[in-house]
Amino acid sequence: MALLFVVFGVFLAICTGCNGFSEEPPAQASKANSPKYKIGVEEKSSISEGVASQLPKAQIKHYPDLITAYFALQVGDIDILAYDENVLTHTFNDSMSGLTYIENDIDVPNEFVIAMNKHSSIPDLKGIINRLIDSLNAAGTLTELNEHWNKNLKTNPLISTKESDSEQILRIATSADVPPFSFMSGNQIVGLDVDIAKLLEEKLNIKTSIIKMDRNKLVTALKNNDADLIISAFTICECLRHEIDYSKPYFIGKTTFAIRNDFDKEATLCKVPKMTYLEPKKPE
């Protein structure tokens, strides 16, 4: 529900002052290093820090999630959207998305990691997770999981559905809005990240509890000890290192830069293309 009000707020704030590009969009990301360009990024992410570092002259605008940033792009609040390519293409995956991509010729780190509560009751949790990631990489399992979810976006038959009978519970926070890593299929949260959570359950012989929450509340959940882990296409933000722990990367992504197809025309709310994967409900 909170996400709906965020999206609705974006609508009200910018639909009366929508605009298009004042000139040709940049053909390459490096050409966007100018104050005339506004670039939308996810707040507190490696992409946010990377874009700010590589394009210091550009105007950087922060958004809590991809859906909000996408609407901001389509109504002209920003000129360019920088996000993980895999998540972006799985969320908006056909010609109706209204997106065009420009070349990424700058170095923007984008590694997905597991974020950890520094005060978890599980001894050596960081070491356990890092050893699991090493073993999954060595066996080629992470590559296999990634290929599976990129192909069909269905429940993975390679992962056991048997639940641990342990009384200890590992609380895992996820936003379930970043396909193919964590997303809703019917009334179930599925994806590569959920498979990793299940493998962690087997490794630790512990019961896992997947907690769905708004993306901008994930870090707060760790800091308030309401969750032990974040597994949700989450990236390292240097500004949070003193507050939470990070695992080794389990997926190395690619940052992509998107612009509107009709950048040379006035952007209005009524022209926002229909989304192909995550269609938000209208606020009540």
C-alpha cells in the first residue's frame, strides 16, 4: 500500500509540469555528464553511488524502487533511468514499455549481495553465507539458477520444497518486485533469491521465513532487528557499511541506461505505456 501512495505522489507532483528532452538525448552514458540531464537511480545502491561518481555534473534523483523511477521517466521528471539490466528487462519486456537503451560506456559497479544484520543470533552467519556462495559458484549452481529464471520465470523444480523442522527461524526480507530475483507468482514469492534462501535453509538446517516489504524499508528492518538478512537483488552501498554487513556477490549485474522512446515529445501521464510485468493497482 505504501508503494501505491509513492506512485500516486509521483503522479500528482509531476503530471502538471511534465516535460520532454530539450535536445537530442545522449548516445552514450558518458555524454550525460551535464547538469542539463536528470538521471533517476535507486536510492542507497551501488548504481546510485557509481553514477554520482562517474557523472558528477548530472542531476541525480533518487527513487525507492524501479516502478516509481519508471513513471518518473515516462512523465518527464527525469531524462534517463539507470538500473540493473536484468531486472529492468524482465519488468518491462516488450515494445509497449516505451523504453530505449543507450550505450553504457562508464564503470558502474552492480553486484548483488546478501545484506546481514550485524547482531544476528546465528554465530558466524557472514562466514556461513560466504562459504555457501563459494560452493554454489564452484559447482556452477548459481549460473544454473540464473539461466533457469531467465528462461521461464516459474517455480524451480531443482530446489527442494521440504521444510526444515528446526525451531530456529532465519528471517529474510525481500521486496518481491525485482524479477527474476524476487517477485510474485500468484500468491507466492519466487525467484533466484528465494532459491538461495532455500539452499541456505538446507545448509543451516534452519527454518526460513520470507518477509515481503517495501524496498525502501529493507535496511530499516535489518537495523531494527526485524530481519536477519536481505536477499532482494540488493547491492552494496558504501554509506551503509557501518550499519549492516554484506556477503560476497552472488550475481554480477550490468547497469543499463534507459530513455523514453518519444523523448522529443511532451511527456504526459496519459501517454505512460502499459507495464508488462508489474501493473500497479490504482490507489483507493
